[in-house]
Amino acid sequence: MSPSMTADSAQVRAGNLLDEISSIIGETNIGDASQFAIDDVVPGMVASPGSVEEVAGILRLASERDLIVVPAGGMTKQGIGAIPERIDILLRTNRLNKVEHYDAGDLTFGAGAGMTIAEIQQILAANSQFLPLDPMLPERATIGGVLACNAHGPMKSGFGGVRDYCIGVHFVTADAKVAKGGGRVVKNVAGYDLMKLMIGSFGTLGIITSANFKVFPSPTQTKTFVCEFASIAEAIVFRDRIIASPLQPMCIEIASPRAQEYLQGPVTPRDPDHYSPAARFAQCSTWNIVVRASGSDSVLSRYRRELGSAVTREIAHEEEKQLWKWISNFQPAVIERHRNAMVMQVSVSMSAVRAALEAAEQSAVENNLLCASIGRAAAGALVFAFMPLAVDPPSAMQFANTASSLRGRLPKDASAIVLHCPKEAKHHFNIWGSTPTDLQTMRGIRAAMDPKGILNRGRFLV
């Protein structure tokens, strides 16, 4: 067969697929694929179904044709995982964006997977309620994407992860079966806990179409206390004192000296040397513990007394909101200034936080990189950004060696994954990284729920 005939056949197949997907969701709901490349892999098409039935219709067709489907919400976490083998259909959940139920008296809320975190918080705020979920880029991050990635923000320290207050999910499996786990009420223990299985599955077990949550009353007022320390050791001792006290903060965040550069909003350079790492970080010398508290005037006064002389700043109102937004958006702030940086997420026990922070600093120094660290000091959920020390971009092997060195220094029950790195570096090391979970069990579950490997083939569990 001649190359021209092969090309013509491919075009015919693509045209037929476009017609079939259009018949399921409507021609106007197929988007411009060039805007949704993942690691420079452009999808064959972008489809936005508007109902569970339409999601199932697309997956049924994909299963019949052996097509690879990549689920997508706000595209904030698509840098995780290996380079896609190919993307036949990028399935966006943006049209699944309706409130499905809201019982303010019962403190329960349900929404379609495409609704953004910012939209949910705005709806809940009308009844002085909120969802303790503050991932990065909340204006883009969708509830389905947050669940699929098990994403979190600083409030994880005080409220736990999304598994702790998600009470139900609806999803569609790769072979187009509509399923659910949990329900609309807090006390729901019927059947297998498929809900927790779906959370953190990275779109490999099914496509989440909606979710239900337990929500919380909004605090009447909050205040943030910034505490400075000369070393990691002093900061961790202070953290331990807070945890052992009667205080119950909303957030306890730790930030390294270099991380503080990215908690001040965009920087406009005034001279060519402004972006020099050595110049930028020369003035940062202290480790910060940042504590966010809520309560009455007397409660906040007690925080001030209990935290003592370590407090160097007290922040409230709009300035406080802005600070926590910068903390949540640490990763995109780093990438905006260093597109060739590597960002890793590490989960350790609370007792191992100090060791993990020191390991990251040591691994960076060994490989001629700079490290900026931030994270939930009371939950062991940390983010490390590794950036070039010089003007020239780091080599792929620098990143590979840094990731390997860091993982080797962490406890065996820790996990470490790469959230972002240059595409070229992904060929040289295991992006998905280590996990304390039985990999064979994970692969077995994947084989049972997606036997043909339709969803996110080759990106995870490789």
C-alpha cells in the first residue's frame, strides 16, 4: 500500500470518528485540539460531553475501536505521568458543571465533575459555608480533576484530605458502565468503598462525572501568624509544640527561605540580573512556620500568646487571603519563572518531615541545583521545586539524579512523584516514582476496571 493511500485511509478513519462523536455530543462540543497538547502530544480530538450518558457513549465507542481516552478537567495536573503514547480523544468534563444537590441544613453538597473549586466556594459562601479544599489554581481546577489527582492545599493540615469529606462519587468505567460509590449522606457504608478507590486514580479506573461532599460552616474570622526560625530543626520543634498544644489551627505551613520568593506575587524585573537565583535568594535566610487560626477575638488572642515571640507578622483580611492563595499556587509560580524546573510532591509521616526537607536540600546541592520547599507541616505533604543554579538549563540527568537521590533518602513508606519537569527529562527516569502501595495490586485493579487500557494508557503504572 502506498503512503498516500495510508494517509487517505487515516483521514477517512478520523473523519468517521469525528462524525460518530458528533452524533453523541453534537458538533459544537468538539474543541480545538491544538490548545490541549500534553507533553507536545496533540489529541486527535477534544470532546466535551454534557451528560453521563454522553460520557458512556464516548467510552463505549473508544472501547470498540481501541482508542485511548485521556480525561481532563482544568488541565492543571496533566504534567504528571509519562509522555502519552497517543491521545485519540481528550475527554473534557467542563460541561458537567451543574449543582446536583445542596442541603445547607444537612451540610451536604453535590456537583458535576466539571464545576471548578472557585465556583463551588462561591455558591457555598452564600450560606456561610465552605469546602476545605484549596488546591492550586482554583479558578481552573475542577472537582473531578481534584478527586482524580487527590489534590490538596494548605487546609489539609487542619481538615484532612479530600477522602475525608467526599461522601460519594458517580463515574463511568472504561467499558461504559455507569457506577457509583458512597452517596449523599455522611453515614453511608453500603457496598465496596469504590469512592476512595477512584480518588487518586489519575483517570485510569474511570471518569468521575459528579461527587458529593460534607461541607463546613465558614469561620467568623481568621488570622495568620508568620513565625521565623534560623533552621529547619528550630521550625520543626515549634511545629511539634503547636501540635501538642490545645490549639487547632486551620493550616500549619512550612516554607524554606528560597520558597518565600514565590509567596510574594509576580515579580517585574528592573534589571537583567533580577532573575539571577543568587541575587533573588540572597536576602532570604529564615525558615517560616505559617499558622492560620479561626475563632473569636479571645481565641485569636490566645493564639498570639501561645505562639509567643516567634511571631514576626500578623496578617488578616484581604492580605491574608492573598498570602494563602500564593501558598496554594506555589508550583505554578515556580514554573512561570523557571519553565525548566522540576517540581516533586512527597508524602511522609509527620515525624519524617524534617528528614524529607533536609534530604531535598542535600539532593539539590549534590546536583548543582537550588531547592525551594513548602508544605503541610502537620500532614507530611510537601512540595519541592528544583531550579537551575546557573543560567543554562539543567540536564535531564541532573533531574534524574536529584529525584533518585531524594527518593533514596526518604523512609520506605514515603511516596515521591514528579509533578512537573521538562519533557526531555521524562525519558531518563521514573516520573511516577516510588509508592508504598503494592504495585501488583494496583495493576490488578486497573486490569479489572479497564482491561483494554483505554484510559490514560502508558502514563501511569508503567
